[in-house]
Amino acid sequence: MPDGDAGDFMGVIFKTGYFAVIFASQLIGGVLLLSGFWVPLGLVFLGPILVNILTFHATMAPSGFPPAIVATLLWLIVFWQRRAAFLPLFAR
């Protein structure tokens, strides 16, 4: 466990059971990505998780920021390949 605020934050996540929700969302998102058919839905599941990971490392545990950036870049690569599925979200 990290020290300071990051450790406190992680402790609360584990103590409240919120980590189970995060884990389930990551698992569902990963399975959807691996399915090949539901990739856009998998990206939708994993996007907010990556935002939280980036925020956590940017504000409380900067040592883990480089792997978070790598994960985000990988997400962006897959997103860019499937961007057509998201175009209706940006249309008027």
C-alpha cells in the first residue's frame, strides 16, 4: 500500500468494497475488448476507469503515472481505430 493520502484513499476503497465494483468494471471492459465485437462498449467501460487512474496518480501517487500514461495511450489507439462507432455522439 502507498503511504500518505494515496494509502488512505486505497484503504477506503478496499474497506468499503468499492474496489469490487472497479474490478468488475475492468473485467467486463477487458472481456468486451477481447470479444472483438463489443470493442466500443469495452472502451466505454474502461474510459472512466482510466480517468480515475490518471487522476489518482497525478494527485496522490506520481510514481505510477508513467504506466497510467501507457495504458491511456493504448486505450486511445484502440479508440482511434473504432472512432466511427462514436461519431454519432458528436453529431448534432
